[in-house]
Amino acid sequence: MSANTKIRVIIVDDEELARQVIREMLAAHPEVEVMAECSNGFDAVRLVAELKPDLIFLDIQMPKLDGFEVLELIGDEFAVIFATAYDEHALRAFEFHAVDYLLKPFRAERFEAALDRARERIGKKMASSPVELSASSRVPGQYAERIVVKDGTRVQIIPVSKLDYAEAQDDYVALAAQGKKHLKQQTISSLEAALDPKNFVRIHRSYVVNLERVTRLEPYGKDTHVVTLIDGTRLPVSRAGYTRLKDFLDRQ
Amino acid sequence: MHPILGQLRRLALYLFAWVPLGCILTYLLASLGGLGWTRAVALAIPLCAVYAFICLSAWYSCRGTPLQTSSFSRLALAHLAAAVVAACIWLVIARGLAIALAHLSAFEGLDQQIAKDYPLLFGSGVLLYLLAVALHYVLLSTEASHEAEKRESEARLLARDSELKALKTQVNPHFIFNCLNSISALTTSDPAKAREMCILLADFLRRTLGLGEKALIPLRDELALSHAYLSVEQIRFGARLKLEEKTEPKVLECLLPPLLLQPLIENAVAHGIANLTDGGWIRLDISQGAPESLSIKIENNFDPEAPRRRGAGIGLKNVRQRLNTSYGDRARFEVQTNGDRFSVALSFPAETQV
């Protein structure tokens, strides 16, 4: 980026005093402009979509959505510096391709170094999208408890227990929950990896189903089957899907 | 310490057990020894009384040859030799007693009469001594098992103490680092407040470390700790943190295990206030429940849709476990979630004196 373009920044932290430190350290840099500040994940997602900043300072533990969920929703066009008080998240932060990871409280020198790294990064495209990483960086044996979906500037939270099934649609998955469908930019395989295999089964190349919703499994033509869900929805089951589903039902 | 001589009750029981032995010896001397009843009684009773004490020496030979580690031949040799020595001593005493009694007109000729009873006395002396050996082995093994039990219960107590200690001294690192960050922010914008926060934090840490050492503390001290904690958090969260407190003055001196209330208040802040953009409230209600019981209720609002924080539930489990360790069935612990309200109620016996 050229020297006379300003770096436009959003600061996200639920504590006023924590935002104040960052603001103060940025004040020494006339080339940096603080566009907005906010104190929770919802506002962060909305503001990022509206203002398209170059750089985001992001706290991890926040009301509504945590920092990782915010990153998952805003996509990969933005440089992000995590700032958090405790280092249990450090590894995950770098798997999310964060520019840097500041441990609070931090020195001005450390802050400058992070800002320098952000300058280098701004404008470059990141290697892979955060959503895929979100699934791969999960701790083994721990599965998603909720799925966050961005609907325009609104954020929808779907508890995993409310999810009936998911259907692949090109680059998106349609998440069916409580009679509504929500579109999310994610592959069905990465969604499947994030869900607890005890409750969710991939029954078809394009479908993952919540086992608690299944009421009936019956043959449908040669080699294929159909499941019926509680709300009457019928979903196709492939041959491989049938084997997986049978395996599971036999185990119960 | 000798297991029988050391305790008056045991000595009395032991001597009482010698009464039937004395009777048998009298019978043997009277019928087999041909002494007649009067003479048999006069000899057997004092002899048994003396021999009862001689047999106590079996303790030393038993201790010298432990059952588990000594070979049978060694056991047999040691105890037989000791039995023969004891029986010989007994014979000498019997002879002395017979000679002394012979001076009395009623027992004339007893010293000659007894000579043919030596084998009988020697045989019973050896048998009685071996009986005493068996008794001492039984006593030794019961003492050893008592000892082992005592050690085990001491070890259990020690383990419980260290468990309680480990459960108590958990200062949440998130809290400390967030505080330090707030102080770092205040140093430029409001130095006086930064100093104030340093002092409050120091006060909180000092109280936490100090209280963790004790087994029971007055509620007054526990509350002071919680107030120190809350005033620090008040600076961090500002208007987002609202506290309503109702404590009956008469319960302030009640004793409770330290740091029982504190994790619950930390929970209410971390999982309630910290997740609420517009802030939340914590209600603390401490009263005397049923007579002789202290009842504590902590209620807070929270965002049911908030992301789960790591470590959720550890604080609660910890408090439940400590209540259980300290009071067992006499403590009650209830957790309730009702919409956006979360409450923990506990009650346990109220003591005011250690």
C-alpha cells in the first residue's frame, strides 16, 4: 500500500479501559485512523461489514460472540490482531492466521511490532479461509455447540441441538433449523467435521442429518433410501450414507 | 511399652485369666501330686500369682523373634529355651515356698512331699509359658494392625487437607491479567485511579493468600475478600456491574471454610456480567436459614446465548466438593437456571466458635 493511504482500524474489546490503551498507542501514528470501537461480537461483525477496515484489534472473550466467531463471520479480507489477557488461545489464534497476538498488558514496543506486521500483511490475501481453519483447529473430542451465521449485517446463532439437517449448495451450506434455512459460506465436509459424530451423520454427498430428528428410514428405488424427519422432510440417503446410518442405528 | 503391663485394664484381665489356671494347677497337685486340697491350694495360688508375672517376659522373646520373619526352628528353639528357663526359675521358687511353709505345723513335711511333684510343675510351667507366648503374639499383631489403621487414617486426613488447600488457592489468571491491563490503561489517563486499583488488587491477593491457610474463617472476612474483589471488577466493568447485597448482621461471625463464597461471585462476574453488553446484576443474600444453619444465595443474570467460556463449571464443582468434604450430608448445594437467571444456593451448619 502507498505511504499516504491511511490504515483504517476498528477496535473490538468489551472493556473500555482495554480499548483506551490501544487507542492511546495508536495516537502516536498519524497514518492510522480509528474508524470505530465496539464492545461486543455482534457490533463487530456489523461494523466490519459496513466500514470495511484494513485492520481489526480483536479481544477474544466478549459478550455475544467470541473473537474466533467474529473472525469466522467476517471472512478473510481483513488483517486481525488478537489482544487477550491470557495465552490459552495463542495457538488457535495463529491457526486462524491472525497477524499477531498481543498479551495484555503489553508494552508500546510490542504493540509497534504488531502494527508493523499488520502493515506488511494489509492488502495480501490469506492462504485459506478462516471457516475451514475453524474446523481443523478444533480440539479433538470437542465439537461445536453452536453455529454462527451472518445474514446481511445480522448475526444468527444456531445452537447445534436446534439444527435439523444441512444441505450443500455450491460454496454454501443451507442450515435447516426450526423451520428456517440459513445460508453459510462453508463446505459441508468442514461442517461435518465440526459436528459431534454421535449426533450427526453424513447420509449423502450433500446432506448431514441430526439423528434425533430421524423418524423413518425406508428403501427408495434401487440402491437408495430415504429418511423422514420429524417435521416430514424427506432426505435422500446414498449407499455409503445408508451403511453409515445403519452402523449407527445398530450400535444403539 | 509392654502391651499388658502398660495398661491397667489389660493387666487386670490377664491376671483374671490366671484364676482358672490356678484352679487347674490346684486340682493337679491335689489329685496327681497327692498333696491334699489344703496343701495344694497353699502352693498353687501363690505360685500362679508369681508365674503370671514371670510369663510376661515372653513379650521380649516374642519381639526378638517376629512370626513373619523368623524360621520355625528359630521360633521353636527360642521359645522352648525361654520356657525351660522360666519353668526352672518357677521350680526354685516352688521349692523355696515349700521349705518356708514346712516351718508351719499345718504344712509339716511339705518340702519332702513336693520333690516328687517337680516333673508335674516343670511340665505345667513349660506349657503355661508357651501359652503366654501365643497370647503375646496375638497382642503384637493386633497392635500392628491398630498402628497401620492409625497411619492410614492420618494419611487420609493429610490428603484431605492438601486437597482442600489445592482447591482453595486458585486465583483466576484471567482476572489478574485483565486487572493489570486496566491498571496499565489508567496510568496515563487517571494515575490516581491506577494507584487505587493497585491497592485494591494487592488487598484482594493478600486476603486470598492469607485466608487460604486457615481451616475456618468468620463470614465477615470472607465478605471483605469478596468486596475487595468486586471493587476491582467495578473499575474494570464500570456501570456494567451492579451489586445488591443483603446480609443479616447476626451471621457475620459465623464460621465457614475460606474462599467458599469467592469462586461463586467470580463465576457470576465471569459468566454473567462479562457476557452482557449492557451490564448485569448480582444479588447476594446471606441469612440464618433453619436454626443453626447458614444459608447463602447468589443470583445473577446472564446471556443464555453467550459463547461458553472455558472452565465453566469448575468453580461450582470445586465449591460443591469442598462443602461435601467439610460437612458431608449436613450441607446443601443447589444450582438453578431459570431463563436468564442463574442462582446458586448453599446452606451448611453455622458454627460461631472453633
